Amino acid sequence: MIKQIFPSIIVGLKNNMKTSHKAYFTYCTKLFIALSVIFLFSQIGRLIAGNEMPDTSSIKANENIKIENLFTVDTVFHALVSNENRMRAGLLFDASERKIIWHKDLNYAYPIASLTKMMVALLTVEDINNCKVDWTDEIILNKQYVKRVKRKKIIYSRNETYTLDALFRLAMIASNNEACMYIAKHLSGDVESFVSRMNSRARELNMNNTYYSNPSGLPSGKHDFDNNSSVHDLLLLSLEMLKYPEILNVTKIGYADISNDKSSGIYRNHNHLVIDYENEVDGLKTGYTKKARFCLAATSFKANRRIISIVLGAWSPFERNEIVADMLSNYYEHLGIGRLTNNVALNKTNADDTDTDDDAEASTGNTGVNYKTIYTKQKKAITVKGGETLSGIAIKYNCTVSSLKKLNHLHSSRVQKGQKLFVYVTVKKHIQIPEDQIEKDENGEESPTDSLGGNALKIEEAAQKTKTASVQPNNKSNEKFVYHLVQRGDTLWNIAQKYKGVTVEEIKKVNKISSSRNLKAGTKLKIILNS
């Protein structure tokens, strides 16, 4: 048909060009309309026949719908969530039912700060299970320290040797940024390759709204974007992490004794919920930068019911913890299981009723020392029983066969009945921790500058601190104090006016601050109340 029409069109164009320009323009207009009508009818015919071309944008939208339908979105329970407007995004997920109970901005990407370390933990455990690396691998860190001698700064460096297990604990418990960098180099050779692996693994998990620019979560600067993700993507990552009990065995620790070849020290978990709700909340990670604000991915297990709660962009760490704890407790109460048990409040009550309680915090208002339960790794000698294999022993003590062979200098995997082997086990210890050390840790919630400094991994011997604290006389036994939560716009003078007899100088001295410029919203200040 086109072959028959085309010659007639050419002839018409020539004839109209010979007459006038007006007739030529009119003919071209009619020709354009006619061709448009023919094209329209041809497309309608294709649609009827079902031969239309696929639309790439519709395919992409369908893929997103498929990803979201991995979970069932239940009726939104707004009553379960307090201060919903005090966060950027969040969700509550029932892992047993695979059901999203509540959500806010499910698929919008926000900065996630140290929640980045969740992907670092996942890749580390996957490489260990694939026998690429081992928990006992030794990593040498060249550390620089600053020492003050008569108002002069002396910078010196020394090598410290950490195991991969120790760096893993520093990253997930103390949220140490430098530990993540060394883990990245150990697993992939350099940081850039490891970041590429992080983004590739995110795509494999269908985390399509996630981007990583570094393994620590620190701000990237002008040359790259900050690490960002959505609560939906973080849920996918959390579910993948829950497949590995090795991760939960670390994230559930409240206080950990971590050592290198030079020194050892006690670190408090930045996720305070694992301390307040011990044996119920067992993960996962906190995060903070100025852009991301305070973030938390938490999980709890009670009465065989696994719940995951994620909050991004809260205004303070205390408000963030309160929102997540209430969210979990309200949903457990809705299920008829009962609220989470606050172990700190319970221990304080028991301490008032009885004089001796190892688990209780020893008279927080009356002494400068707290009793805390810490977890540390110790070498233990075991005897091989009849029928046991090296792989069975590795599973029993949550380690790998290669680590057992390396620790016991074995050349093969054969073991005999009665043979002595060494293994590492996690043991509990009740020790005294100076109160000022705990306050410093709580007030410095994941400050990026702290982790970048030269003293990021340097700590004093815990035993020496304990001896010093126990020998010093208690001159403040009659002191009463409260903690003041700094709000936005607060100054030292305004805070002092709220408490009778309290001066600005006393607040500065007790909290070791110089001016109101050091105050940050969400920080706790210790206020000594005068009798």
C-alpha cells in the first residue's frame, strides 16, 4: 500500500510547487495530517493484536512492587508508636509472621551513619563461612598517639596486633570506625574494592535504595555521597544478618573486654537497649552523624517471637531508644506476651531490698564505682571424647576448623580420644567500672571525631582502673545528683537556674566542659544537688 501511495505523493508535491507557495503549503499540511492518522491507526492495530513494545519503565515499577511484596504490610498500628513525628523514617516488623506492622517512609533513602557497619559484619561472617578468612587472623595496626609533657605534644607511633574477632567486636560493640577500615583492607585488599563489594551485595539482596561510599558510615565530604539507605532495605539486611548466630552473639553483649598484644580494655555497647533489656534485645546497631541524626536497627526475641524495629533520624539517643523500646514493648503487649523487662530498673529495686546483689549497679548515687557484667574470651583446655571430630568440636564452640588447627598447631583434621585441645570460650565476669568512665562513653555517642583521633583504639588496663577506684576513699557518699537532658537552645546559665543552689562553675567542673558551645542536644549533664 505504501509503495502505491508514495509515487502519487511525489507527483502531487511537484505539481503544487509549479503553481504557488500557498498551494504547496496547504498540500503539505494535508499530507502531514493524513500520515498522522495512518500512524495512529497502525498503533491501535498493534495494541489490539497484543504486539505492543514493552515499556521499560513499567517493568522497573513491577520489579519494585515485587520487592515490596516480599512482606505483608498489615494495618498500620499508629497506637504502637510514640512520637512518630520525632523521626524521619521507621518500621516495626514481625519476623515470625513476615509482616510489617507499622512503617513511615518505607522506601525513601536517608543517611544511615554507622548502620553501615551492618553490611561490614555480614560480609565478614560470609567470608569466614566461605573459609576466605578466619576469626584468629592477626591484623597489625600502626597507631599514632599524642602524649603531653610539660605543655608540649609528643607524637609517637607503635604497632598493635588485633585478631579479626577483636576488630569485629570493636566495630559492632564500640562502633569503632578505624576497625572497619582495617577489616575492609583485610577482606578485600583495599577499601575501594571492599566498598564495591558492599554495593554489589546490596544489589544481590534487592536493596535498591542503598548506596555505600565507605565502610564506616562517616560523612564522605564533597567528592562523594554519604552512605544512605531506606528502612525497607535495612530490614532486608537485618533479616540476612539474623541467619548467622555469630553476629547476634556479639551484638547482644553489653560490656566487652577487648584486647590486643599491648593492652586490653572494657567497651560499652552503644546500643543501650541490650543492657537495659538483657536476654531479650540482642541487636543490632546504632548510628549517628549530624546529617543522619540518631539511628537504630534493633531486634528482640521473646516467647519465640522475633521482632525487628528500625528508626532513622531521631533527635537524641535517649528519645531514639525510648521510641524503639516502647514500640517493641507495645507490640509484645498487643500479642499478649507482655512488655520487655527492664533489667536496670529491676536490679536497682533489688539493690534497695538487699545489701548484696552482684548483678545490680552498686548504689549509683552513692559511690563512684558500678558493678557490671562483661564478656571476655578465654583459652580453655578440653579433652576429646570418643566419636568426636574436629568439625563437631568447631560447631560446638562456635569456631572454624581452620582456627582450631591454627590454635593447636595441627597438621590434619584427625583427632583421637583423650587428646587435649585448646578452644576459646566466652565467659562472664563481674567487675567494677569507674562511674566517670561510663558517663564519658554515654555522652560521646558515636562522635565521628572520636573515632578518627589517634586514641580511637587506645585504652588503659581495666585492672589498673579497678584498683585505683577501689583504693580511693569515698568522699562523696552524701552527694545527691540528677541527670539533665540538654535540649536545643539550652545554655549553662539556663540549666543552672533550674536547680536551686547550682552554679555554672559546678556544672562545668563536674561534667568537664569549658563553655556552652560544647553543649549538644541530647547530651546528659550530671547535676550535683546541694543539701
